[in-house]
Amino acid sequence: MAKEPSVKDPAAAPDADIARLSFEEALAELDKIVRQLEGGQGGLELAIDAYQRGVLLKRHCERKLSEAQAKIEQIAIGPDGAVTAEPMKLA
């Protein structure tokens, strides 16, 4: 099993590793980073590194959500009773 990157050392996992994370894994790591930054843990350099990794994790999560959204289809019944699948319309 792969070692989980340490929040205390954001550089422990290269940025390329982020692409391999599931949405849930990336979100959990992002949550840890947010708690670390809010708690004022670590020095300035560590905070900057953590923030930079957090930005990458946020983008990864947004990309994963966009991919999931594109897969969701809405079932529609036309006036003639025909059932079709259409892309989901948001707001």
C-alpha cells in the first residue's frame, strides 16, 4: 500500500501523484491542509508549500466533479412519449 503523503511535508508527494488520487482522497488531503493552515501549524515556508499543493488539489477535485457531471444524464419523456437521455441541465 502506498504511503499517504504527509500534510506536514506537502512536497513529499510530487504533483503528478495528485492526478492518481480519487476525488475522495484529494478532498481528504485538501481538508487536512485547510485544517493545518487554519490552525497555524508549521512555519511560513511550510504554509506556502501546503497552500500551493492545496490549490492543485482543489483544481483536481473540480476537474473530477466536471467529469462526473458530464457523465450524468437526465431521462426525458418527449411529447410523443419517447424516452431519451439528455445531458443534465444545471441551474
